[in-house]
Amino acid sequence: MDVPTAAISRFRHSVVTGGAGFLGSHLCTALLESGSQVTCVDDFCTGRRENVAHLTGRPGFTLLEADICHPFEVDTASPPPDLVLNFASPASPADYLRMPLHTLETGSSGTRNALALARRHGARFVHASTSEAYGDPQEHPQSERYWGHVNPVGPRSVYDEAKRFGEALTAAEARTHGSNVGIVRLFNTYGPRMRGYDGRAVPTFVRQALAGEELTVTGDGRQTRSLAYVDDTVHGVLAMAGSELLGPVNIGNPDEITMQELAELVIELTGSSSGLRFVERPSDDPAVRCPDITLARGKLQWEPCVAAREGLERTIGWFRRHHTSG
Ligand code: NAD
């Protein structure tokens, strides 16, 4: 991955909560390659040691097994942290529906503890929020000015509301303490190191296509998502880290695709003979999702550059090389 080193070259010690997860592990790699020391904090509720196995033992990399719902500290000897990326949270619906209370606790107490760490050391803090903050949106595409349409008591609320609360905490931290904090609203991101059974559309379709199984498309398959390749999302997050912006700032790929089109594209790119099977759509599943990235383009000079076909080919290549049992 080409790391946008200019944006982040000033950081000497970066802390990534959720660093052993899908996105966190790519962020740890990029930061280490930029010359920063990296402390990866993870409780492994959905993350995997193998995601950071390539970093373990490298100078400057520390793995701290901890649940951020409890106050935590990192090694501050040399040097103290100057960047905290708060990425800890179950993120796939299958995971957060299995761990509803842990998800709420991580977004609330966990975010507060990560903010406290950043404040103690005067570090820049970036909170990973989500397009789920828009719920089942009534505006399309979604700009940061839209406040969202979230069912506060539905099953998905454990994730959506935890993330919205994390945003509120982060904004209040800036108002109360004048801390250097930022919020990114990430839209669906895919790529290597996703778990084949995490329930999200891309790893599910790729796993099924490679196994010659039917691809399970929910509903009538006409609901849309905007899919960003992981390198693009990482670049956007690091651009936000290197800025002084509070945000929230949307980071996502505005190329919209229906779930049926995505399934058919995966079948084509894998050369699979699998067919499609339509299954029941989960409750509160958003009908459409597409970011307005005007703000990121203007303020961060960032925009995604990996097209769906290319990103999916890279992802399929990774899935072919790695057995994905989890
Ligand atoms: P992931 O499940 O692969 O990674 C989450 C990581 O957080 C895991 O390693 C998990 O073990 C860790 N974690 C969870 N709770 C923790 C706790 N209390 N203490 C310490 N570690 C904890 O998910 P991901 O897709 O990499 O998502 C990472 C972050 O980005 C999440 O905050 C998610 O909400 C956000 N996000 C991701 C996407 C996406 O498409 N991948 C989209 C929007 C937002």
C-alpha cells in the first residue's frame, strides 16, 4: 500500500484501538511503514492475532491485549502517544447482534477511555464512526449535514446508537477541553483480512463463489451499498489524522452498486458457476447508502481511486490464498 506519509509523518507513537481487526490491522501497517511506533490495543472479540502476525516482532510495534471498556494506558516511555485512532468495535451485523451490550459499552465507555488516553498525552484523536449513523436514510446521497434516520430501539441500534454516542462524546470533548479530535464516518469497506463468515456482503459472496455455493442475496437484491477498497479508506483516515478537522467527514466510495449486481460481479470475477439465492432481508436494513464526499475532497484532498472491479480482484486473490474459516 502507498502510505500518504506527508499527512502523518509527524506522528511518533500511534495507538490503534481495534488494531487487530480488519481496518485496524491495515492502519497499524500503514502507520508503522510511515515511521511511527504503533501500539495495537485489542480484546480479540472479533479481531485475530494473524491479522497483525506480520507486525509482531517488528521494531516499534507493540500488541496490548486489553478491553477498552476499562481504562487503559500504553507504554509512554519513548515517546508518549501523539495519535489515537479509535477503531475498536464489533462492526459486522452478525458480530454486534451477537454482542449487543459489549458493542454499546465499547462505543460509550470504550470511546471515553480512548479519549481520556489522548487527552492525558495531548494526542490527536480520530473516532471511527460509520454511515450507519445515517440509519435507513431519507436523503440520498448522504452528506454530513444530514442527521440520520435511526430506529433507537431496533436490533441494529446497539451499533448505530453506540456510534452516534461516540460522535457526541468526541464533539463534547472538543467543546469541553479544546482537544484535537476528529470524526470520520466510514462507509462500507472491503478487502483482504475480512473474515469469510463475518456476515458482510463482500466476504460472504466471495467465500460462497469460491466454494461453488449459491450466493445468498438478501431481499430482492435491489438495495444499494457504496463499497470502498481498504487502501482508499486507510488513506482517507490517515488524511483525517494528519489534519486538524473535527468533522464529521464522510470517507467512502460514491460508486453505488446493488447487492444483486455485486453478487453477479463476484461470480464473474471468480469464474464461479454459482447461482443466486434470495433470502429474507434483516430488519432495519438500509435501502440505499451512498456518501457525498464533497467535504473530504475539499478539506482533505482525498478521494477513492480503486474501482470495484480492481478492489474485488485483489480481495478474491487474497481469499484464494488464505483459508478463511472465521
Ligand atoms: P473488525 O471487527 O474487524 O475490527 C474491530 C476490532 O475491534 C476487532 O479487532 C475487535 O477485537 C476489536 N474490539 C472490539 N471491541 C473492543 C474492545 N472493547 N476493546 C478492544 N478491542 C475491541 O471491524 P472493522 O471492519 O475492522 O471495523 C473497525 C472499525 O471501523 C469499527 O469501529 C467499525 O465500526 C468502523 N467501521 C468499519 C466499516 C467497514 O466497512 N469495515 C464501516 C464503518 C465503520
